[in-house]
Amino acid sequence: MPSKLKRNLKEEVGSSAMAQLLDANQALLKTPQVGDLVKGKVISASKKEVHLDIEGWGTGIIRGRELYQESDDYTDLQVGDEIEATVMELESENGELELSFRFAGHKKVWDILKAMMQSGQIVSADVLDANRGGLMVKINRIAGFLPVSQLSPEHYPRVPGGDKTKILEKLKSYAHEKMDVKVITADEDGEKLIVSEKAAWEEQQHGTITKYQPGDLVEGKVTAVTDFGAFVKFGENLEGLIHISELAWQRIDDPKDYIKVGQEIKAKIINVDGSKIFLSTKALQEDPWVHVKDKYQVGQIVSGKILKANPFGLFVELDPEIHGLAHISELGKKAVENIAEIAKPGDTMEFKIISVEPENHRLGLSLKTKGGNTADASEDKPVKEKKAKKAKKEKAALPAQAGEPETAEVPTEAEVKE
């Protein structure tokens, strides 16, 4: 190889090695900046201050409130321990770096919380207090929030009527307890930590829930009754919902009239959606509509009790199992503006059956065509009698017209009082 080429190669190799060495030294000698996280070895440690040896730079000091830490890494420090701290000032009165465990620990804890969120790890949270929206908790010395919607079925405050005061009392009763939760939001910049007990419960119950399939029969105890149904606890601390439409075949306006808290019942699982189990007591009862045509036929006149009056018609109980609907268009030959004038819940009236649909669980009723009357059938007998008496009194009070007898029919004392 020519000597000139050899010399050029040596110069290039030497230049490259020097560059690497300079880069290494620059990295070692890089001046720390405020906010940087630096590593150092403990030189001395007391309750008032801690001194660190920052390699390649000098010493740093942590004192006062900056000794406060949110990470357990900063407890019981010993000489020689390697630890991280945040640069607060570049030079103290003694020429040392002013450092902070408080900020370093804060960042470290948030990094841990973010890792928990990503991994889905279940962690224990301390319940501190409550407000109407949920529970104030703390994890690794970071304050967080557990919304009511993220409570497990065991702790969810199902209060009759949704009384906000009672809900708050129930939530406050959990203060000083520990709950297994999952981190669902860890926002260090916004200082926002949100956790879910329900998510942790769902994971813990997953193995148990998989033992159950739609069609299985279960026995349990009613734990809560709401406007939309009832919750039943069964098996290994599982809970299922019986929706109001699955309580019975007949119409139910208020589940509390049909089922009670503490009642032991049997139910059938009709759906399993993740951690949600849906039950039915209706599925264990024979469908009364299968044989409805054996009892009721189109054209039949029946007596029914008014269950509910809606703007579109009257719900009528023909028997405990079969309910029908008299649509507003079937309540009179004239348009009905106020259903309350026709009937109210609890009234008993006669109707004509105009349709029977067992497959749709529908039975249509009519006052308009009842008995084929040509008069307005929307007025029951008491209403008609009252109007007749009123007309009679008005006629008696008028003076005799020309050509009429002077004597008019005088209403009785009872009629006048009416």
C-alpha cells in the first residue's frame, strides 16, 4: 500500500476516534439545566438535607420542602445509594446544585401510574372522601378520582328514588376503605388521575362469569330494585339484572310492586355481555298469550280495570295476566281531547274487543263500538245521568213560554244540591 494512502487512513481513523472521545467528554461534562433529572450518589443524609455527588459535575443538595417525596425510592437513604433528583437551581450559596426529590419523585410516580394504565394492572387505592360524583382516592401519594359510574356492583349506590342526599351518605360510608382499581386516566400535565373499580372487578370476575351461559338457571337474592328492574346477587359474588320487561308477561309500571329487596328468587340467564349478566323471571313462566283466544274473541264485551291513562289511550287489565289497550281513537265517536274525562286508574268499564294478536301480545279494545250503540259511548252511565239532571234543573228554572202551562216541574231539594 502506498505510504501516502496509509497516512490518509491513519488521519481519518485518528479523527474518528478523537470525535468519539470528544462526544463522550461533552456528554460527561454537559452542564445540567434547570428541570433536568440527574443521577448522583448519596454523600450524606439527614432529616434536614441530603448531599449527592453528581459525577462529572460536582455536588448537589436537597433540603427543606424539596426533601418531600411521593416515591418510596427516597425513603431510608444510605450513603452510597444512587438516586435521581431534579435540578432546581444551578448554584446554591455554597456553589452546589440545588436539587429536589419532590419533583423527581412526582415524575417517577406519574411514570409508574402511566405504566399501570398501559398494562391494566390492578392496584389498591385508599378512599379519602366522597362527593356527589364519586370518591376521592389516593394511589402512591397521588390524589385521584373514582366516578360513581366506575364503582363495582357491590359498592354502586342504588338508592330508591335516586335521592341525592342518601347517595352521598352511601358514598361517604366508604371513606378510609381500600378498593382494588385500575388506572384508566393518568395525565401528568393536567394532574388528573381517574381510576375504575368496575374494570378491576370485571377482570377478577372474568373466570367466574365464563362458567355461566345463556339458558342457565340461577338462584339468588334481590339486592336492589330500581325504576328499570331488579338486581340479583347469585353464585360467587356475581350480580345480574332483571329488566322490567323480563319480570313478568303482564305490564309492570313499578318493579317495587312486583319484587322486593331481600326476596329469594329463581331466574334464567338470557344474555352475558362481558361482565354484564341479564336475567329473566318471565322466561320461567308460561306465556299466557298462547291460550288467549280460548278466553277472548273479537266482538266480545268484557269488563276491565283501568291501569293507566296515557295521551294515546287507556291500558286495561282484563285479568291478572292479560292486559289490553283502548287507543284514544276508540274512546268515543267524537275526538277525545282529555282522556282524564273518560276514565282514571282504578275505574272499571266495559269494552268491546276489536283485535287479538297473541304473537305480538296485543289486545285492542274499544268504547266507541261497545254494544253497537249509536250514542257517544265515551260517556259512561254516571256521566250521562249527571248531564240529564243538569238539563232538567235548567228547564225548571226557565219561565213558562206562551202556550205552555204555567206550572213547571219543580226540582227536588236533592236535585238542587247536586
